[in-house]
Amino acid sequence: MKRIFVLAVLCIGAALTAHAKLKIVATLPDLGSLAREVGGDKVDVTVLAKPTEDSHFVDARPSFVVQLRDADVLIDGGAELEIGWLPPLLQNARNPKIEVGKPGRVQASQGVRLMNVPTNATRAAGDVHALGNPHFVVDPIIAKTVALHIAQTFSAIDAPNAAAYDANYKKFEAAINAKLQEWGTAMLPFKGQNVVAYHDSWVYFAHRFGLNIDTFLEPKPGIPPSPSHLAEVIEKMKAQKIKAIIVEPFHDRKIAEKVATSTGAKVVDFAQYPGGLPNTDSYVKLIDRLVANLTAALK
Ligand SMILES: [Zn+2]
């Protein structure tokens, strides 16, 4: 009798656990957005960085530690984008469930081939891309890979809802596949064009859509523009007749506008993260907006 009682309590406990929503923390808004797509109403997602802030240099708030302490799953980039602020938070949170290698940790870069991996890490010179370029989620095909990784992690931790995570992933995959054609068609007339960016965040986007985005207002990732470097950029832009300069919400737009005035180029508002531009509250809407803004400038 006692044994049956204990079993009953265990069953109720298991049932309660199964119905509780998974607590997900994502370091970055793009990862949070993919977690919401895949997790739907089975998960609560908290995102640490704001979509309009520079994700290399996030102001770590004490509340982040509390969120990390309570998390069932942590999704981070895994390519040192957050190296300046995430490690001390994790140390303080002391949550063994989300350590690297544990089932509750998704490192988005796993299974992604990083571009521009330097032969020697140059972090000492202030370069914030020492491990290779960490801004990979803006490639929609990579976003599918990351979403699948997230879905598999949720399913492993929360098996009773595995079918829902799988269905949500398939819906996201189908939406991206349908959109890839539309985006590709819109970008096709500009294949091979050179575009300037403030920061080196667009190499994966450029690769996907056949652009060259390899000239930057920053002399090195994370190092602010200098007058001598900008003079070189202006010369190059004139020589190559470059028409567009990509800026993100946290960049100094005035610097980009000055360069644009000197070269006849247009400043194009871009963001890596859903919510970084108006009406971009989902991943698909964000890429829609980027394609629309860039094609308008290149026409
Ligand atoms: Zn960067």
C-alpha cells in the first residue's frame, strides 16, 4: 500500500514536471527568436541581449545571473561573440544543467562552418572575431541548422513534447525554404556587387545572396573607424562605385553618412536581430526587411 502511494506521488510529480514549461535563456535575440519558433507554447524564452545593442559588448545585469541560474536550457552562439560578458555570468549562476557538454546547453555554432577563421587568433590587437566570424545566423540556411539543433535539444530534455517541437521545426523549415526562393530572386540582379558595412557582421548573408561585403568602416572588428582608415574606404568605394553602406542600430550613423556623402552611396539600415528594425519581430520578417532595404539602395 505504502509502495503504491509512493508510486502515485512519483507519477504526479512526473506529470507536473512534464506540464511545466521549459525555461530557456538565449544570449542573443536571433537565438531567442528561433527558440520561440521551435518551442511555441511549451517554453518560456528569456533573451539577454537587446536587439538594438552591440552583442559583443552587452551590459550584464544582475538579473541575468538569476535567469541563468533557473534555466533548463541555455542557447549561446558558441563562437566567442559573447566572450566579453557571458563567462562571468555563468560562473556566478553555477547551474550545472547548462554547462558546455550537458544536455541543457545549445552552442549554436555546433555543426556550422565558421567563415574567416584567422590562422592565428588576433584578440590581443582588439579584434573581436578571433575564432572566426560569429555572425552566422543571418544566413537563413544556417538558421535552419540552428533551429534543428534547438528542436533536438528541447525534444531530448522534454520528450513528452517532442512531436510538437518537431512539427514546429518543420513549419519553420518550410517557411524558410519558401522564402529563400523569393529572397534569392530579389537579390539576383545585384549578384557580385560590392557593399560596405560598418562592422563585419554580413559575410554569411553576403555568401548566401552572392554579394561581396568585405570592406568595413571599422579597421578591425570592434575597433572604431579612424580618419586614415575611412579615407582608404572612400577611395575604394569611389574606385569600385560602391552604392551602399550597411549600418546597425548601435553604430555611429553620422560616420556612415559622412562617407556616403563623399562617395554618393546610400546608408542602409540593417540589423542582425529580430526586433532590431521596425516590424521585424520574427526571423523571416527580419530577412524580408534586410532584402527590401538593400535592394532599394542598390537599384
Ligand atoms: Zn562582430
